[in-house]
Amino acid sequence: MSELLWVLFDLVLAGLTVGLAWVAVATRELRRGVLLFVGLGLLLAVIWARLRAPDLALAEAAIGAGIAGALLIAALRDEIGVSAEPEDGYTASRRLVDLGAIGLLLALSWGLLDAFLLSDGVRLAEGVAERLGESGVINPVTAVLLNFRAYDTLLELAVVFAAVLGVLSVGPARPALEAGSLVLTGLVRWLVPILVVVAGYLLWVGAHAPGGAFQAGAMLAAVAVLLRLGGVAHAGLPGTAATRWLLVLGIGVFVIVGLSVMFADRAFLQYPGDIAGVLILVIEIAATLSIATALALAYLGGRPVGWEADCDSPQHRVNRGAADRGGDA
Amino acid sequence: MTLANGLPVLILLSSLLPGLVIFLLREDSHRLRTWLNLAGAVIKLILVGVLIWGVFHEQVFETRWMLAPGLDLVLHADALSVLFVTLSTVLWLVTTVYAIGYLEGTPHRSRFFGFFSLCVTATVGLALAGNLFTFVVFYELLTLATYPLVAHKGTPEAVRGARIYLAYTLSGGVILLVGAVWLRTIAGPLEFVQGGILGDIEGLDPWALRWIFAFLIIGLGVKAALVPLHGWLPQAMVAPAPVSALLHAVAVVKAGAFGIVRVVYDVFGVEFLATLNMLPLLGAAAAVTIIYGSVRALSQDHLKKRLAYSTVSQVSYIALGTAIVGPLATIGGVVHLVHQGVMKITLFFAAGNYAENLGIHKVSEMNGVGRRMPGTTAAFTIGALGMIGIPPVAGFVSKWYLGVGAVEAGQAAWVLPVLIGSSLLNAAYFLPILYRAWFRPAPAEWPHEHPRSGRWEMPGALLWPPVITASLALLIGLFAAAPYSPLEWAQLIASREYRS
Amino acid sequence: MTDLLVWPILLPLLASLLALVFPRRGDWIGGMASLAVLISAAWLVHSVWDNGVIAVALGGWQPGLGIALRADGLSSVLLLMVAIVALTIGIYATRYFDNAVVRARFWPLWLLLLAALNALLLSGDVFNLYVTLELVGLTAVALGALGGSRDAIVAALRYLTIGLLGSMAFLAGVVVLYAAYGTLDMVALASVVEDRPATWVALMLMTLGLLVKSALFPMHFWLPPAHANAPAPVSAALSALVVKVAFYLVLRLWLDVFTVALHPATAWMLGLLGAVAVLWGSYRALRAPRLKLLAAYSTVAQLGYLFLFLPLLAGLPDGPAREAAFGAVVLFALTHGFAKSALFLGAGVIQQRAGHDRIEELGGTARALPVTTFVLALSGIALIGLPPSGTFLAKWQLLAAAVETGQWVWIPVVAVGSLLAGAYVFRVLGHAFAPGDRDGSALAAGREELPALALALVATVVLGLAAGGLWGFLDFAAMSPGGAR
Amino acid sequence: MLATTIIYGFAGICLFVLGLRGVLLHTTALARILALNVCGAGVFLLFVVLAYRGAGMTPDPVPHALVLTGIVVAVSATALALALARRLREIDHD
Amino acid sequence: MPDVLALVSIALAIVFYAAGSIGLLRLPDLLSRLHALTKADNLGLGLLATGVALLAGDLVIGIKVLLVWVLVLAASASSSHLIARYSMQAGNRGHGE
């Protein structure tokens, strides 16, 4: 009987998700789309939990629904007063796209069906389980993320770094919000320390239970968002130079650890067995700080005040104004 | 790097290096530029002299450079290539002297002489090409080097003329490329061999070979100005005189004709080609071009346009020679390569002098020019008589051999009328000019005459080139049977082409 | 020796970090890093020349579990090209961005792009390819938007959305592959892939994603505005490297991983799209009002040529003909990389000197900058495929392969494409002969023009004459260890 | 285990296709970004479905790590897209 | 015994959630909807949290779950206050929106 119950539960959950996604994408009215999207993020978190992927549930809730939702709502706020006029006229004809979509749906189903028939379903699961002991951590997902496929995570940090560089180079940050009401500042004053503690806990627990650098980083970014909403202009970010170092910390530590290991004539990122756990923790701490700074800057929407004050040589101080407009290319 | 495989490269470098250096020279360093040009030309002449002596004594000169698997850049000197190299080297020296005089005081001369040297490098490279791939490479390089020369003046007509020239030659180049690739893929590396290589390769589908022959001839026909493809030649008359002289007497037009000779004799082999019976088509095209060119020349009042159409018809003599299967006709065709070059360059030099000195562009303005510029007009007369085919000027020799060759090959029925007809037409459009130049009274004053400076009618650099080339034409005509003469050389080539 | 593979990725990555932290010394850091990458790339090519394919399992885990970096003939040659072009563009960028603030933004992104390109070329893991594609995409968009004008931002935004769509399609393909074969390593996949629906769907999705990223015909509309509005050094990198690297992946997947599932029909379809791209791109380039737009459409056309090679390579049986054709497609990619970046740098010099790059009013500037006009001429020759350039040899091999496999339809396409290319190149060069006053001295804008001149010369003279060694280096055995066929 | 795989697998495919369709049909940047994220969610769902090995068994951790990477990559791409969109609005407004 | 208690509290939670949702759909204006939402859902969450804590059986997990409830209480209280305040400032004086 409980088997049937689970199927019913899955049907409802999956149906709800697809329905929510359909409305979120199809709606003309952006505000509703964004809010439904946040709802979709939370539903997805539930699905990940259902499919026994707790790490992903945390990440989805913190990043997919949380930070992405915050970014989208902030973008909505800029959108007020702007009619949703088309940016550029191109849209493929509706019928063609629908036809293509259905074709793609069938093809993908056919491909995956054939794939499931072909595969024995084990894939890399056994491989990871055998070598988990040597990885220096107990949580298999963290082991894969930071040891077996550490290079992927390094490049992923580079992607975050690229995105934040892009955000910084596009334009100045949004104007800060005025100080919130008493209740809000009270809430912020209570929540921020709790969130920081939880972030630390998540970072620490990642070694042997669901958690880790990305979830902790998102949590710290949430702190920055709260501070920003509470009226704190710099959103907890330190001065320009320190922020630059924080952004660079994650990848820098990762590469330095990877390289220093090579001096003991091992391959890049091949941690020596006994201190693997420690190295992974060091990398995770640096990564958390970098990701939090990057996501905070992304929420700011651009260069914080005085970001490029020190980087233009004296004779160009004159046309600083032009510089902010991107200057002549 | 023994002399054997070094010489061809040296010959190429002797015009390439000065060209590149000239590009970098500042506009006002005239003396250095002139000195570089002349030094390059003279060195090349000496090297070619060594080459002639070597090839005459059966020494093999070859340089090979692998560009890609199966595609080697080969420079190989055989009898035919030496003939064309000598022609272009001699005439390049003369044209350089002429150009230096002609372009005195005009802008962009570094650019001009740079491309001028590149153009000759391409022509010499084309002549020395050892296989079809190298030929195509230099054939395309020639297009690139000559485009800026045609557009040199920068006037809207010049740029338009150059664009038309480019359109024709690039299209021709692409067609030639397709034909060459097709042939190379089905028949393997196409090293030029006296007597042709395709004869000995079995299993080649004749229809494919016919298509390939058509592609190659069309590709080459553009530069050899066969009738439907000749449109660019009159348009390219906007170029300065030395360019139109070099282009129409030595470089571009001859490259096309030389290409046809190479393809017919050294790729297909004339006996094998006869079995494919594509030669009558070539012969017909040549004949049509000869007549059409002469007819159009009649109605041209602009002197250079008339000479251009005359070139269109004259070059097809070479194609006609190749189209007739027989050693004598081959000799006629090949030797005309040289004769037409020498004669036509004289006419263009003279035309350039008239325009430069007296501002005359039209034939109608040429009354009494003989008295005012006797030297140039005398050279013009010799050239014109040669064109008509009156002995003792060189033109007669090649027409004679063509006629005899046609009779020997039994195709006199259609060749002789063409030859005689075209000679009459030549007379029809050249003799009136001569009559007008010598016997008509000179006009009160010339359109814009340069004051007569010193004893001669014109500055030496402009007067002597036409005189030299005219006397050269006369000498080749008179001493045709002498050793090392073009005719002698043509007979050597013909003897090697026909195995039977 | 195997840790050679790591340096081309880590050096620019670390330099990018330094460039962010020390914004004022961006030029110095950038120059040193590009030089170091060039040296490591050259060293890598040398060692691949000595002992074939080099591979390193990162983290010590054997490739099934961990990620492997691999360098064979194809990827090391492209790596060297990327290194040379990036160094040259970097030198030019120090002169192009006169505003130190914009330069401070340029360098971190630029070095990150260089790291991403190298990471993509060396990666041997399919999911890792997704991450590197994403990294290349984001850095390219950020660099493209550096210009700050409205058109640049709109173009960058569209480039980003379309690029992400492509990445998603690629990732979907990766999912199906992992679902079916349970491994992400390309060499392991190559030995285990079977000719069945799962593989077809995976190949279709991954190719669809890569076609979007390499702007093949129907999915090319994002490229011209993005490349024309980006700053000149960036658009040079976009056209010469970023788009090229996506094609490299198609080549790698089709010829190395999915050889079993490669049906001539699908290759023909790609060839057809390539043919249309050639004609459409050249036609639009002919009508482009601006020089950079012309160069962008020319990129669309030249990529069409690259895709023409696919049906030919699929049709040719193993042997010297196929090796010649394979060497030709690599030579074509290399020459286009050098020639197109030279063209864009030349356009950059003209745009800065004349304030605009409208072709009709180009006359005066073309005469004042003889070296730049010469660069445009050289890169034009390489784009048309005229002799001294490497493209001529590649086109010769392309036509030869077409004759060999009896696929005659490509020959008129190449012929017309070359003529159209001739038309749009000489349309630009025609203006250099327009009548005019004083001619500028030989090296009027000296240091700005030298990088472009160097690139153009490499495309025409070096790759034209010295390309013979390429085929030896790329001999088929070096392409995939043990030859999975 | 089979029912769960089929249900969520099909849901994943639907999300992917919906997202793809949304990107092609919408013109405003924000709507396209939403659709892209939905498309990404679909692919991630497929990854996790093929990692799921039934109630009792521990799932395959590799797809989980890949999806984690995917989520972070998606959010950074969204951040960049939103920054560009905002810049565009700023330019249009002054 | 604890399971029965858990079942009862979760059932009650569902009732409260249903009430909250119906309130959200049926009630006329913003403020009354806010009222329904915060009251019903928070209480529902409390019951759910106790039910889950009882099901989990472990004290530490139970406390963590209840901590979740406390945080949600704080967040929803202050956010509903802010929404109300904002809507008041926006001038609809609390009736019919």
C-alpha cells in the first residue's frame, strides 16, 4: 500500500512542478513569472529531497530559490515603470517552435528510454563507494565535488568568478535602500548572527553529512542580501581591496593547494591520503568566502562605490565619468 | 643547395627581394628605388643567361618544396619555360627603364614598383613551374600582383577597370583550380613531362578528361583573352602605359597562352589529346577570337583600345598553333609567343610616348606625328609591319610557320583563310595609322605638348625602349635561323614534344 | 612530463586573479602570462611531437572516476594557435584601450577567457567540456559588453541567452550519454559507444548545442551584432578563437568519440548547413556597411567551410586521403584564426584612427595607414583562399576530397564562396586606391599595427609555405591513442 | 523505483522542453532568463533521476555533484544576464 | 503512543493549512488575507513541527525542527507587518484592494 502512496505523492509533486513551470514561463506578466519561479525552486528542493539528494535540496533552496529569487526580485524592482516592450523583435514563429519542442520531447524520451534499457543502473556509484575511504571525507557528494572531480569544481568557481567580473565591468551598483523600519532592522539584527552560525555549521558538516561550501556560501550571501535590504549600503562587504582579495581567495587557494601537492611529484590536485580531509576543508572555507562575496556583489548589481578608484592612473582621473559609462570602445 | 636546384629560386628572388624592399622605401627615395629596380633586372638577366646555357646542354635545374602531402611546389627549367623566362626577363628590364621615365613625378611610385616586381616574380614563377599545382599557385599570384597595377592611377575608371579585371581573372582562377584539383585527384601528381603524361595512365574516363580539359582551357582562356572571356582586356587599358605594355605583351596575356601550351603539350600530350578530339574546339575558339579581335580593332579610335583588341586577336595565334597537330604549327605557335611579345610591347611603348609627349590618345589625332617624333614612330612602324606579318619583321616568321604547319597537318582549308583574313585586317587597322603618321601634315599645335628638351624628341628613358624592342623584333625576324634564336629554341621544343 | 598539461590552464587563471587584485599592473601581468602560456604551449606541442598523446588523470583518479586532461595532435596545435593569437591581441589591447579603467576591467576577463579556451582544448571529460563551454561563453559575453554602447549590450545579452541555450542542449546530451554508458570520459566513451538511439539522441543534442555556439547557419544570427559591436581585440578573439573552439568540439565528438554512430546522412546535413552558411555569410558580408560587420559575416561564411569538411571526412575511408583532408580542416581553422584576428585588429586601428569603420568612407584612412591596408589585403587573401595563404592549400584538399568521395555538390559551393569572398575583400581594398593627397609614412601607427601585421603574415606566408609539417604532426595515430576505430 | 524514475524523468524532459520553448518565444530578457533556469532545472532533474537507485540504496553521488555545479553555474549566468539587462534599461532611460 | 499523537497533530496541521489557503482565496482585502495567512499557517506549521519531532523520536532533531518553526514565526510576523505598513502608506486605508 505504501508503494501506491509514494506513486501518488510523486505524481502530485511532478505534476505540480511541471504545471508551475508552464505557468511561470508562459505568463506575460513578469512579476507573476518571477514569484512562481521562486515557488518552483522550493518545489524542486522538495523533489531533490524526495530523490534522496539532500545536498541538492539544500543547494536548490539556498541558491536556486533563494539567491536566484532575490536577484530576480531585485531585477523586478528595477523593471517597475518599464513596459515589457520587446528588446529585439526576433522570435521564431510560434508553430515552428512548438513543433520543434514536441519533436525534441519525443526524441529525448526515446533516447533516455533506450539509455535506461542499455545501462545497468550502477554507473559510477560503485566506483565512488569503493574509493570513498581514500577521499578524506565521508559525505560522497563532497568527496566527488572536492576530490574525485575537484577540477570541475575549480572551473565552476572560475565560472562564478567570470560572472562576477562581468557584473562588475558592466556598470555601477544599484542605489542603496534607505534604512528599513524598526521591525525590519530588529529582525535583521536577530537573523544575521543566526545565519552566520548556520553557514559555519553547514560548511563544517559538509565533510560527513549533506552541506558544504556552496550551500554555506549561499547562506552568507543571504546575510548580505538581508543587510542590504535592511539599509546597510555595503551589505557587509569589506573595503574594495579586501573584497578583491575575497573574490580571488577561493580559486587561489584551490590552485595553490593543487600545485603545492605536485611538488611531492603527485598529479595536480592529488591530495596525500592522510591530510586530504584538512586540505578539502581549507579549500571549502576559501570557496565559501569567495562564493558569498561573488553572490553579494551580484545582488548589488554592479561595481560598489569606489571600486575602481585606485585602478586608473592619475592622468585619467579627469574623465572618470566617461569611464563609468564604459568609455569609448 | 647546389646550383642545379638553387638557380630557379635565385631567379625568383632576384625580383622578389627588390620588390619587398621597395615596398618599404619612403616615397621620395627615388635614386635608391631606381637603382634597386635596375640591379634586380640585370641580375635576373645574367641568371637567365646561365639558365639558357645550362638547359641547352641538357642540365636539369629543379627545386622542390613540399607544401602539403602530395602537393609540391616545383620549379623546373625545361626548354619551353626558358623561352618564356627569357622573354619576360628581357622585356622586364626594358619596361623598368621605360616605367622609371614614364612615372617621373607621379605619386605612389614605391607601391607601383613593388607590385611591378611582384608581378614579374609571379610571371617567372609561372614560367618555371614544374607541375600543374605550382602553375596554379603562380597563376593566382599574378592576379594579385597585377590588380594594384591596373588600379594604380586611382581614378574611378581605373578602380572600375581593375574591378572588372579582377572579376574575370578570379573567376578564371577558380575554374582553373577546380579543373586542376579534379585532374590531380584522378591522375596523381602532374609533373610536366615533354610529350604529356596522361597518355600513359590507364583507366582515366575520357569524358572526365574532356570536362577537365574544358575547365583548364576556360580558366586559362580568361587570361589568354579567348573571345567570350576577353572583356577585361580593353577595360584594363586605363592602366598606365608601362603596365598595359607589361600586362599585354609579357605577363598576363602570355601567362594564359603559355598555360594553354603547357596543358596541351606537357599535361595531356598532343597525340593523346587528338584522340579526345577536343583540339578542333580550341582551334575554332582561337580562329573566332583572331577574326573578332581584328574586326573590333578596326572601329576603335582610341589608340590603346585598338592595340588591346589587336592583342586579343594576336594571342590567339598561339592557341591556333597548339590546336593544329603538327611540329611546324607548334613551332609557329610557340615562337609567336616571343614575337608577339616583342612587337606588341613596342607598339605600347610608342602609344605611351605619344600620350606622354604630345597628349595624343586617339588615332585621329596622329596626323604628322612621324615628323615630330621620328624615332618613336619608326619603332611603331616596325612593330605594326611585324603585326601584319610583312617580312623581315619577326611576325612574318611565326605566321609563315603557322601556314606551313596547317598545310602539313592537312587543315589548311580553314586555317589559311583565317591567317590571310587576319593579316588583311591587321593591315586595315595599322596602315591608316602609319599613313596618317608619316604623310599627313601635323596639326598647328599638339593637345598638350611637352617642350622639346635637348637633341632628342623625348627624354632618353622613354625613347630608347621602343627603339630597342623594335630593333629586337627586326633582328629576330632577320636572324631567325641563328643559334639561340627564338625560332631555334621553338624547334628544339617541338622536337621534344612529338615522340613520333 | 604529464604535468605539462596543467600549465596552459593554471597560468592564465592565476594571472587573471592577480590582474583583479592589482588592477594598475594589468598590462604587465597580462603580457607575462600570455608569454608564459605561449612557452608552455610550444613545449606541449614539442612533447606531443616526441611521444604522441599526453594524458594526465587529475587528482590521481583513473579517468572513469576522475577527470583526465589529454593533448593530442589536434588539440595541441589549436592550443599553440590560441596562445599566439592571444599574446598578439594582448599586445594590441594595451594600445587599443587607452583608458586605464577599461583596461583594468579587460585584463582579468581576458586572461580568464584564455584559461577557459585552454581548459576546453585539453579537457578529456564530457561534463568538464560543459563547464569550460560555459566559462568561455560567460567571459566572451562579459568581454563583448565591455564596449558599453547600447548595441554592444543588446548583442551581448542575446549572445548570452543563445549561448546558454546551446550549453543546456549540450548538457542534455551529456545526461543521455551518462544515462546510457555510465562514464563521462571521452576515451572510455569512444570504446563503449554503440550505434543505437541513445547515442543518436545524445549526439544530436550535443551537436545542436555546439552548432549554436559555433554559429552555423540557422543559428548564426547572434554572431554578427556581437562581434561587430565588441571592442576590436575582443571581437578578434571571439571570431578567431571562441567560435573555432566550438567547431573543434564538433570535430572531436564526430571523429573521435561517436565515430561508430556517424552516419553519412547526418554528416551531409551538416555539410548542407555549412554550404548555406558559406553562401549566406559571404552574401551578407558583401552588403555589410561596416568593416567589423563584414568581418563578422565572413566568420559565419568561413565556419560554413569548416563544416563542409564533415561529410567529406565521413565519406573518406581511412588512409592518406582522409589524413590529407583532416590536416586540411585543421590548417583551414588555423589560417582563419590568424587571418580573422588580423582583420579585426586592422579594423580596430582604422576605427580608432577614423572614428568609424564605414567601408564607403574608408578611402582617406586606408591611404593614411598603408601597413593596415596591407594587413587587410593579406588577411583578405587568406579569407578568399588565394595562393600564398594556408587556406589555399586547405581548399585544394577540400576540393580533392570532394572529387575523391564523389560529393560533387560542394565544388560549386566552394567556387562561388571564394568568388563572393573575393568580391567583399576587394570591395574594401578598392578604397585604398581612391585618389588622394599625401600618403602616410610606412608605419604611421607603428605599434598598433605590428600585432595585426604579424598575425596576417603568419596566416599567409608561414601557414602558406611551411604547413607541410602539420600533416606529419597530425598523423592519424596521434589523434587518438590506440585508435579507437 | 521504476515508477519514480518514469514520473520524474518525464517531468524533467517536460521542464527542459518548456524552458527551451520559453527562451525561443519570449523577447524580454527577464522572461528568457526565467525560461533558461527552468530549462536547466529540467536537465538537473534528469541527472538526479538517473542517480536515484530505489528507496533502499544510496544514490549515485556523481550526478549530484554535477547538478550542484550546474546550479551554481546557472545562478552565475543569471546574475550576469540580469546585470546586462539592468544596464540596458539604464541606457534606455537616460 | 507518540505515533498516534504525531498523526493527530499533523492532521490538525493540515486542517489549519487548508483554512489559511481558503482564507487567502476568499477574503476580500489584503490586510484580512495577511491576517489569515500568518495566523493559520504559522499554527499549522507549529503542529506539523511537533508531529515531525515526535515521529523523528530523536531529541536533537526535534529541537532543530522546532527552531525552524521559531524562525518562520519571526520571519512571517515581520514580513506581514512590512507588507501591511507598505500597503497603508500606499494609501488604501485597509479596505477593499
